[in-house]
Amino acid sequence: MKTTKRSKPSAGFTFTEVMGAIAVLTVAVLGTSAYRYHATVDVRKADLKTSGARVGCLLCETWRGAPDPNTFNPASHLGTELTILTLTSYEGPGTPTGHNELGTYGITVDGEEYRATLFWKDVAPGLRALSVAVVWEWDRQNQSFSNLPPSKSFRLTTYVTTD
Amino acid sequence: MNMKKKNAKRKGFTIVELMIATGLSSAVIIGIGMLLVDSHRSWNRMYSRTYSGISSDSHVARRRFDSVVRNASTQGILLADDGSWVEVYYYSDPNATVVDRYARFFTYSGLDSNQLLIEHGAVQPRQTLTTETVCDNVASCVFKSAGNSAQMVLILSDGSETATIVASAVMHN
């Protein structure tokens, strides 16, 4: 009598099953990693924009309170507490047409460099608009300082009477 | 002769194939692993930065400084020579005709960490009314003044995170 020996059902997973599981896990892990990466980058961008806004607010309010707005110089006033360098106009945000530039400055806060241009315009008799435009080096991606989109810059305007 | 044929047809991988496969998969796994570790580290840094005490302290300090200075009178501001404290004056009541209150920002070395405090008081006679803690984790704090405005450069640190807070406000009353 001839008996055929049936092969035992093998325990464990087949090669295809293992490969499928690895592929699914890889997609899940890479997906998680991607969303974390984008969340981190977005928080970083938000942090820079918030700090840029604070720098703009600092300059704007200090300029507004200065005894003589024509001679205000952030480098001499706040230079001992913050790293503030005086730059040439093309190294920072551009001055809009019709406005008078007061100066361009490089301000370093927590290791990040911000560049600010201060400019003003007499909008009515006895009323002057003081503006500060701030950009930041990080995420500039070789774009010109003067042509940065609103997402990578901050502009603030305040008004003073000149009478 | 028959045995040789059987051996040649044996299925499987050669040692060279296995070594190459192991090398390639190791490179891929190490690459992905480094990516994941870096991503995780950045995530943790961002998370601790966002939710640390430094973050809320900086928010509170800036808001408090802004509201007090903006409410202050333009009649005067007193500043320490070394910028360690600043004192502004304000009206206790909207109908008051004289400036009768003062608010002084100063730092205090506490048991756990340095604090930024604000003291409110009456001007005449000089009397302290309240003293409140604005924030902890103060590493340094310098006040400045330019005309009708006051500035604060506050550095907060909890040992792992450091943040520089800059604030400026114009006195309005």
C-alpha cells in the first residue's frame, strides 16, 4: 500500500505577507514622519513671523515715542541689549515709492537675523506715517529682500503728529 | 553524475546575493532610521518650545508690560541707571485730575528662579498697594526709555529653552 505523505501546513508568514506588512508599515511611518516634519516647519515659520512682528512692533513703538523721529537710530538706542547692525538700503526690505527712508538695520534675536527698513511719509499736514518693514533670513530661499511675499515679511505703520 | 545535476538545481540565494541584499537593506534602514530620529528630535524640540513655561511667561510679560505702559501718563518715567527697573505713573480713576498711582517693574531673585514683578502703589504719600509676579524664569531684564516710550528686553531661560522677549510701548495718557 502506497501512502502519500502530506506536507504539514507551515507555520508563520509567507514572504509575500511579510513584504506586504513591511510596505504598509513603511507607508504609515513615512506618513507620520511627513506630517510631523511639516508641523515642525510650520511652527518654525510661525515662530519667526511672530518674532518678526515683535521686532517690528519694538521699532515702531520706540520710533513713535522718540523725541525726534528724524534722528531715531535703533542701533544706538537698543544696540547694547540687542545685536543691531546698520545696513545699506539694498540689504533689507525696499522702501515704497513716495516714502522717505530712515535706515535699514539687521537685528539678531535668539540667533535669528531679521532685517528691518524704517521709512516715513507725511500723509497730511501735521500727520506723519511711520512704517517698519521686517523680513527674516530663514526661509528666504535666495529671494530678493525687496520682493519677499507677505508670508515672509511683516509691515507695521503708526502715525504721529508733527505739529 | 545524477547527484551533480540535483545539486545544480537547488533553490536559494548565494552568499554574495545575501551579502548584497543585507548591505542594501541596511543602508535603507539606517537612512530611514536617521530620518525618523531627526524628525522625532525636531518634533520634541518644537513641542517643548511651544508648550514650555517659557512660552506662556513671555506672552504674559509682554502683555503686562504693554498694558501698564500704554495706560501710563506722559508726565514722567523713572528709570534705573543700569536699567534694572522702570517706574511709570498713571491715574487711578478716569476722572482723576492728578497722577496718583505708580507702577514699577523690577526683577527679584526667588528661591527657584528669578522673577519679574510689578509693584503698584500710591504716589502721595508713597505707599505700596500690591505686588504681583508677572513671570518666572528670568535670566536678565533691562528697561530703556526713549521720549514717551519704554522698552523691555527680557531674556527667559528654564535651563533647556531660552527666549528673548522685546517689547516697547508708548505712554498714552
